[in-house]
Amino acid sequence: MPRRRLMHWHPNPGATLNSQILAEACSCAESLGGTKDGRWKTSIISCRPITRDSMGAGGRLPPDVPGELLGVALHEHPGLYFSILRTHRLVLQADAAFPHVMEKLQSYKARVSLDFEGFQYQLGDFCLRIGKCAPNNSETMRGIIMEVEYYPLSSIEKSRAIMVDFFDIWQETLAKKSLPGRFIHVESNFSEYGLSDHYSFQHTAVQYATCLQQLMAVRA
Amino acid sequence: MRGAGAEQISILVRTIVESKASSNVLRYFYGIGYKLDHEILKVGFAFRFQRGAQFTVTVTSANKMPKLHATDEAVQVTPGIQLVEITAPAAANNYNDVVSAVTSFCEYLAPLLHLSKPGNSTGIVPTAGAAAASLM
């Protein structure tokens, strides 16, 4: 499947996020010749372990149980669900019933849900998805992200140069708006997750988990 | 089964949640703190069809393995005896219809099956061939 690269907005020190940055990024896509062709959405669900009284003093967990599971739901593929165990560098691909399995097992419970959503633009061989990250049912913007998809190639290595070239053009165009920050791409270590050079949904899920970590770090 | 009418219903009702998963699913469950208790290899056939409800009929033998994941060395738990399971999903709004569809299908199949206790096979029903022919 076509290779995708996820970037997030890194504000300058002291600067804040606002919808004007998002609007400028969208108009930048249009000025490059992009045609808006719909909306997109990805959700990340953070699941925490359910502690039980039987687990001893204060209901603490056994030390080797991970503190967090990340669920990723790609709305363009509603039949799929991904669960990421960062501590073990594991990305599980399952179907939409999997959250119900976890609920029945009563070992982890969904705590926070974040929606990444916005508009999608077609630009020649590329597809740009620009949007904001906000908690489910809240308008508070936690981040601004951009996904670039390159249709002709699935190989991550082979598409690296063209992705960098595209990003350079994008940065140059956006720089003219003098916005207080810039988009950055943080590499995900795909091989640590056992993923190959051939791009897949699991790569997308891992990139969203990496992006979330970056967004949370910026806020801290 | 619990509640009013439980004695009249001759089938087992369970809540089942199923999900497909990628091949790293065992490592995932070990990762979140589960430990392997036992494994069983089920070998057989599954049939799916619509007959008043969405049926799945499986005919399987359960097999134990001397070592973890050693599917080539599997040994039947009940040699010569297989498990026939007839299942259909039901929701609150079609529950009674599914129950009657499953019950009637089971009656339809009954002449073909002999109930056996493990270690004590009653063999194939002598009239199985004729019963099957009459059903077709």
C-alpha cells in the first residue's frame, strides 16, 4: 500500500496552537494546487490497566504489566483496529470487535480518546491530510498534524528521497506565512516493531503512536 | 441458562466476542500479563449457511500436543469421537426466532448422530447412510 509520512506542528518556545495555523496550512495545500476532496479521521484510544483490590496493597499491578495500551482506529477502514504495546514494541492488527474482547477481559479500560481529523487534499501523486488533534467530544486543540501519502511507492527506503523533496517544497511555501513554529517529522523505529520496508496499516498505527508521544511531550 | 423458561430451552446460550488478530497475538497477551494455561488443536470442518438464522456447524476433533505448538505430534483426546457444534448468533430482537431455528435444525440432524462417552464410542449410527440420503 502507498507509503505515508506523519508530521506534527512543533510550536516555537512560548507560542501556542491555534486554528489560524491550521487554516494557513490548508490554504498552503491549496496554493500548491491541492484539491480538497473530503474529510479524514483517525482515533487513538489510551487504555489503562484496571487495578483490582485482590492485587495487594493499594491495588498495585504486577511490575511487568504495561501501564498503557494504545488503540488506533483508522476511520477509512472501520473493520480494523490496532493495539500497540509500546513497552514490547508490538503492534497487533485485529478487527473492530477487539475493544469488546478487551472490555470483557476486564484487564484494560479505555480512558482517553483523541481524534485526529481534518481535510484531505489531492496533489498529483500525493495526498495531504491536514488536521487537528483534540480529545473526543472536546474542541480543545492538542496538536496539528499533517499526513503525506505518496501513491506510486510502498517501499519506505525508495520513497524517502521524494518525501524529503516534497517536504522541502512544503516548508518553503509555508515559511512565507511566518507562523510561530514548523511541522516536523519524527522517525518511528519500524524495525523495532518487526515491520518491514513494505508500508502497511501497521506502519500507520505506529506513526500515530509516535506522533502522540511527541504531542504529549510538547505540552509537558 | 437462567431465568424464566430456561428449562424449556434445550440449547446453550453464551455471550461470545470474537476478533481476528495478527499472528503476534500470543506475544501480545503475554505482554499484557497473561500466561499460557493450555493449548488445544482443533481439526475438522466448518459449514456456514442461512436457514432461519446464520448457522455455523463444525465437526471437529480436539487434539493435545506433547510440546508447545507441536501440531505435527498432535494426539486425539477422544479417538474416534468428534464434536458436532451448531451455533447461530442471536440478539435481543431475534432471540426467539434463532432459538427455534437452532432447535429445529438439531432435530433434523439428530438421526445422523450418536452420542458417545469419551473412551466408549458407540460407533456410527447404522441408519446414518439412509438418514443422510433421505435428507438430501
